[in-house]
Amino acid sequence: MNPKDKIVDIASVRSSQTLTNQGSQIVLCHGHFNIIHPGHLRFLQHAKSLGDTLILGIHNDEYFVERERSHYYSQDLRSETVSTIQSVDYVIPFDKENDFVELVRLLQPSVYIMGKEFEHERRAEVIELIETCDSIGCKVVFHAGEIQYSDPDIFTTNQSKLKDDRIQLFNAACKKLDINAPTLLDHISNFGKAKILVIGDTIIDQYVACDALGMSSEAPVLVVKEMTSKQFIGGAAIIAAHINGLGADCHYLSVVGEDDPAEYLRTEFDLYGISSSLIVDKNRPTSFKIRYMVDNQKLFRVSRLSEHSIDKELEDKVIKVLEEKMPHYDTVLVSDFVYGVITPRVLKALIELAEKHEVNLLGDLQCSSQVGKVTKFTNFELICPTEKEARIALNNQGDSLEWIANAIMKETATPNLLLKLGSKGFIAYATNPETGFVQRQHFPALETNPRDVTGAGDALISCMAVSLSVGASIMEASAIASCMAAIAVQNIGNIPIENSVLKGKLLQSIVN
């Protein structure tokens, strides 16, 4: 069916009272659907699974507060957009706000589905809708769709088409936001003006290339032969290296052990010309992670680390460096891998000093195998959790992505948020400081066949920090950072990305 043929005027529904064959199970839902991101697709896919025919009601333009209507697409355009989604069978633009109640009476659906967050909603229109459904025997389902932390496109054979689709989505987002290549290139050209202090946990990564020999006769384990190995700087240290590679003035503050990995870090920083304050803790090793690989496949990882927090004496040293350095930088980026550097006392000092010196705070917490809560980053200018990290922090596995994002922003008093969705890219949320309106936009992952996703988040936050420091908006910075992350995942191990390489990737990705 042609997508535009899916759009049905509500007047015709009133006259015919049906859009489906006799006995068909109708699933009905409604919303404004101003932007379509992976959370909406999850919701609609689940909705379709509940019946034979999925029908969407679309709010009219008067649904939005008048002062905010300029931020939304017209009802016609929103209806055309959702009509292209494969799981959607029909789209009905509303004439008035209570049309969703009328549709229930007209279409007699088997199921009405709403987001999980509406389960305890007490607004009058929601109560009326539920009561109407109950009166006709329509089941009301509260569900946000199945959570997906892994790549659902793993079986996609046409990688070229998938990549083209991602580029089209990226350019559609840029066009909607009135973002163009010359503006973004100007920001990148000004990266040398940024002054950023990075603080966090140091990690040294070692990749060991192996040859698979087969199964052991002693036990059901894979036998490999070690061939060669290479070390890379990681953790918060690679963020500093990325920022330096992009041309910004960067200083790095961390705690390291008295060991060879710490010496390796100093050697690499000398090579790149990165200034640092590396405080030595003789009682803990520098975090060191070894990944064993056959070809591009990781077999397993071994970590040598200590996860206890630094003691008061080391905290004093860290805070003293912050007091000395912070007045000379316009942005502080906190990269917390929950290995003990960012203690509650250090975080409190960071927040107080940033407020005193009017320095922007950006936060990134990474806890793939550790325990941490991103909600400890209060009053930061920007935080960048993954969906899983956000849900863990809120102890919420059921509500929609929109509810999760809004709850994180509210609890942390953070005006801007990047909600990272792995292979699906990320959703950027930006609050207008004057009106309080939250603009949101999904940015797809531009690289569909990554070699190593380990450093994608580090590259993303690095580029966001530099871009914001030179005056880019959250959305402009997000577009640039999308290109940065796409470069990072094509490398095995963390390799600092240079300004010129980022410019080249942006020119390949954006067409306007």
C-alpha cells in the first residue's frame, strides 16, 4: 500500500465506521509523533503484534501550546511520516482533542495500547478513554515495547542499503534542525579555542591477537595461540587524547598506580603533547584490561584493577589540582568508570568549583561491569548515559524512552541529555533556557559494520565537549559527534581522532 493511502480522514471513518475486514482484531493508539526514534518503533512493533490491524490517531496542531507550535511539524507532515512505518496500517489525523475517545466507539478495537507511564495517569482525558474502552470490552494495554540493548539488525544482509538508510536519516535530522555543513565545519575549525579539563579513571587496554587452534582434549575450552599484542590508552585518558587530537587545549587529571601501565600512559601523553596531573597511589594498580581476539572477534577480557575509592589523602590532592586548574578552563568533563577516582567528596568539590568559576560540567558514567548511578551527576550541563545505565539509575525497566529521558533530566536538574542506544545511535535532548521547551532529535549510528565499539562513547563525549566549548548548540554538537563516533568504531582499540579526519567524515556524511 502507498503510505499516503494509509491516511484516512476521520469524517470517512464516521461515515463507514470500519477500516478492516469483518472479524479483524484492531489495535488502536494515539500520539503526536513529532519525531520518530527507536523507542517509538519498539512501541509500534509491539502494538502490531497484539492484533491484525494497527491504527494510529494523530493529534492536531492545536494540541501543542501556542508558543511551542513552531517546534513541531504540521499534522499533515507528522501523519505522512508515521504512514511510512511498516507496522502501521492506517493513520487518522484528529479534528479535535477528544477524537481518540470517539474512535474507540466508532472502530470498536480489541486493544488500546498506551505507554507504560500512562498506567497510573489520572488526567481526565485518559480516565475517560479507559472508561470508554471498558464499556465496549476493549482491553487497555500499557507497554513501551521490548527493550533492546543489542543490535536487532544483525541478520540484515544488505549492509550497503542499511548504511544508505542511516545517512538519509542523519541528513533528514540535520535538515529538520537547519544544520548545514559550512556551519559545522566552522565549529570544527574553531576547536583550537576550546580549553577543557578532563578528570576520571585511567585505563590501559591491551589487545592480544590470537590464532584459534581448536578445542582442548583436556576440557571443553577453546585453545588459541598468542601471536602479537598492542596497548592503547583508554578510560578517561583516551577522552583527553581525543580532545587534544581535535586541536583543543586539554589537561588531564587522574590517579594511577606506580607501575608499567602508568609509565606507558606518560610516554603516550608526551608523544601527543598532552599536559596532565597524574597522582600516584602506591596501593592500587593502574586499571589494565586485556582483550583476547581471533580476527575481529573478542573471545574474552581479563581485567587487572582495584575498584575501591581513593582515600582522603588522595582526595585532597585531587581537589587541590582542581582548585588550581579549574579557573583556567571553560569546560570540565568528568569521565567516571566507577573505579574510585570520582568519589562523593571529589564530585561535590567539582560541582562547587564549577559554579564558583562559571565552568560548564559535562558527565559520562560508564558501568558495563561495575555498579554506578548516573543520577549522581546533578546540575551538569550535559550527561550521556546509555539506556541501560539510565534505567538502572531509575530502577525502571518498563517505561518508554521518553519517560526515562525526562525522568533523568528532572532528577539531575540537567538541561541537556544524550541517551545512547548502541547500534541505534542516540537521542539528543536540549532544553531552551528561556522557554523551558525540550527539543529532541534522534541521530542514527552512521557506521553499520563496526570493527570495535569499545570507544564509541568516549569519542562521542569528547567531541560533544569540544563542540559545545566553541559555541555549537547541543544539536550541532550532536551532528558532529555522530561523525566522530563513526570514525572511532572503525579502529581496533582506541586511537585519538584528529581534526582533519573528522572534517573528512562530516563531508562524507552530510549533503546540505
